[in-house]
Amino acid sequence: MASWRMAPRVPLVDEMIDSALLGLPDFETGHVWLVGAGPGDPGLLSVLALHALAGADVVVYDALVDARILRLAGSGARLDFAGKRGGRPSPSQPDISARLIGLAQEGKRVLRLKGGDPCVFGRGGEEALALAAAGVPFRIVPGITAGIGGLAYAGIPLTHRDTNSAVTFLTGHDSDGAVPGGLDWQAIARGAPVLVLYMAARHLPSIAERLVSGGRRSEEPVAVISKATTAAQRVVVSTLGEVATAAAGIEAPSIVVVGEVVRFHAALDWGRRPRRPPGLVPTAD
Ligand code: SAH
């Protein structure tokens, strides 16, 4: 009969971090840390995020946080899912904020872990306001947002001196799920040479149409980056006129970038290089 033994314990990353040298703050009891986990690749976590994972008593996390990142939590930490599960609606924002406040008041070290950056279309601001109103001490740890990190992983520089000295970030989805009516699409179309859209895939046909009627060229390049920074990343390059068809069926989550910077993808798509098998080094020839 096969016998099993525990795999040797991998040293916790936090044990390799000299907190004193780096001046990292203590994760105190009764505090909430609102932390960005980045867009997917666990390698994009910050040292502060790792430190928080190692010290937390409870991790309240969202659907877009990679399962491997959760495995970095200390063995005693409770993992508490705050997203949609099995078709059931996600807990309401006031419920999540109340949960964070309640846990902190019980004296827990609470890590609120969100995909990307907590304050970029991530309701981190709303949660921080609720904590401040309840007198719960908190800290905000920024993460790499999908609209920056995702572009880098697709070989699309967010700015380039030949193409743009401004960028607009926007959401293609308001809190009711519709194309944001409060946005001045004409002004957005004219505002910056590069637009980065979150939560825009569902409304891409009408968004592309609004941008073209606001003055953008229908030949302008557009990239849709799906599952950016993960092993399943996929990039569709098209134009404003054709993107609705070209990107139909692309898997969520996806980020949309409009502008001439998209052309750099052809030369800079570094992720397409064949990867070296682990453990092998290049030969000298
Ligand atoms: N706070 C997050 C954004 C949350 S809104 C951040 O800073 O990145 C959710 C939207 O983010 C998704 O609809 C998608 O547009 C984008 N997104 C998040 N992770 C992504 C990923 N790995 N690849 C592509 N888009 C992503």
C-alpha cells in the first residue's frame, strides 16, 4: 500500500522578507488592510501584500483573486469569499463593509484582498469610507491595476512619446450594468489619444459606435486583452470599426485599449517568446 508523507514545508515568503530592514508596518489587531492583489500573475504581488497575507487572521477576497495567491495566507488564516458564487448574487457592498467592520471590532487582523488595485473601479474607496465612519483603523496597499499591468503583459506601452502624452481610464459598465450614461462620450472621444476601458466587453459594439460618432477614426487600432497576466492571456487586435465582431466571445475578464499604442503590440509581444523549460539554461553555442 502506498504511504504518504507531508511535503516538506516551503518557507513562507514573509520569512524571507526582512520587515525591519524594509520598514514594513506591523499588521495590528483590529486593523483592516485594503490590498490590491494585481491582475492575476502572483508575481505581481507587492511585498506589502505578501506581508499582509502572512499576518492576516481573516482574508476577505473577491472573485478575481488568483487561488495561488490565497495559498500564501498563513495556515491559521480564515479565507472568506465575498464575490458571486454558484449563480447567487454577490453580497451587497454595505454587507461587505459591515463584515469588515465587525471582524475588526472582534480584534482580528483583516485583509481585504481585491483584484488589481483596490481603488481602481474596485470599490476600495467605498469600503475605506465605511471603515473611517466606523472608526476602524485601516491602510490601503495599492496593487497593479489591469489597465496598466495587463497592457504591459500584452506588449502595449500605456504611453509612448510618439503617440500620446495623456491616457483616459474609464468603465464601460455602470452600477446597473448599462453603458455609463453619465459619461460625456463626445468629450471622451476627443479627450486623450489612448483610452483604457474596464468592464467594457459586453457593451463593446455601442461603445465603439459612440467613440466613432464622437470623432475617433473607425480604422483606429483597438486591443482586447483577456485574462491578462495569466497563462490563459489572449490578445485580439482589431479596429474601432471591427472590434465588436473580432472580439465577440472573448473570455472575461478583459481590458480594452483604444489608440495608436496598440500598434506596438506586434513588435513588443514578449509573452509569445518560447519559454525556457524550468531548470534549463541556454547553451553556449
Ligand atoms: N480593481 C481592478 C478592476 C476591477 S473591475 C483593477 O484595478 O484591475 C473588473 C474589471 O477589471 C474587469 O471587467 C476587466 O475589465 C478588468 N480586469 C481585471 N483583471 C483583469 C485581467 N486579468 N485581465 C483583463 N482584464 C482584467
